[in-house]
Amino acid sequence: MVVAKEKMMSYEEIRQKRVEENKKRMEALNLPQLSTLLHTPSFKPSPRKQMKPRTVEKQLVVVRRSSRVANKPAPLYQEVLVDKVMIPRRVSKHRDLSNRVYASDEARAEALEKAEKLESGLDPHFPVFIKSMLQSHVTGGFWLGLPVHFCKTNLPKRDEVMTLVDEEGHEYPTIYLAKKTGLSGGWKGFAVAHGLVDGDAIVFQLLQRTTFKVYIIRVKGSQQS
């Protein structure tokens, strides 16, 4: 037991001796002060500046006035109601349709019969169709619808200018609308120039791709509306 105690005391003495030696070495290297400096902040935060509220100085400025009106009282401005300016619309004149001429069924049939007879004497190499005039063709909208099968077979697939040549050789350009298979712009000029009325039979002979020879068979026995 005495030997073990002596061994333990000698070990404690050795450990204490090493601690003292290490302490002396640290002091020699100035390590304790460096450790203290590392744990101490190197700067101090500056106190937060207090922002002063910005003040805007307001000044009253005297408005300069002309010397001629300096002694006169200032004018008073009042709200004035201004009437809305209206641009007058152009009023379209209604077409007077009281003098429309309506053909009887007998007269219409007679004009168609004469047109078919004329057609039979034309050159068969040129496509032909007959159109009996209605009020919408010659007075109202002036729109002339053509036979769909004839258009699909013989006329252009897109809108074109079709020329109508009357029996005297006068030419009248018209607008052919392919999707609607009919004559639009220009047809009114032709109808009015030739005095077409309800019941007239028109023979259209296609001489060229965009040229019609037109023959007019006048209706007889028409009556006023």
C-alpha cells in the first residue's frame, strides 16, 4: 500500500511539474495576451445617428402682374358649362320606289321564251346562261347572283373584274365576287344605263375568261305598283 501511494504521489508531482512548465512556455510566447485579444472585439459599433426630420421651407411668392392691370381687381374665374358640339350626320336620301315596275307572270314567261330562242342561235362553243330580272337586281340592292354551277365551271376562282359588253359594243366593268358567285360593283351602272326593269330576260354569253356579251330581251305588259 505504501509503495502504491508513493507511485501516485510521484505521478501527481510529475503532472504538476508539466503544467508549470507549459505555463512558463506560454508566458514566454505571450500567448495569454493574444488569447485575450482574440476574444475582445477589435472595434466598437458607432452609436446610431438620429435622423432629423427634413423640413421644407414654404414661401409665398408674389405673382407679377402687368403694370396696366396692377391697380385693377383680380379676375374671377367661374366654371362655365359648354354645350357639346355635335357634328351633323349626313342624311342619306331614301330611294323613291313608288314607281317600281312589276312584270306579270305571263310577260316574264314570254321574255324568257324569247331569250331561250336567242340562246339557241348563239355559238355553242361559248358558255351561256339566262337571268330573269327581279326588283333586287334592278332597283333595290343592285346585286346580281349568277348560277352557282355556271360560276364553278366557267368563271375565275377568285374575285375579278368582269367586263359586260352590250349589243352596241359598249363595255361596262363590274366586280365579280367568287365566293358569293355574283356581280356587285358596276352592275348598278349597267342596269341603270340600260333601263332594266323587273321581268327583263338577260342572256350572258361568256366570250372570254372575264368578258360577257350581254343580250337584253325587254319584258312586255308590265304594270305599275
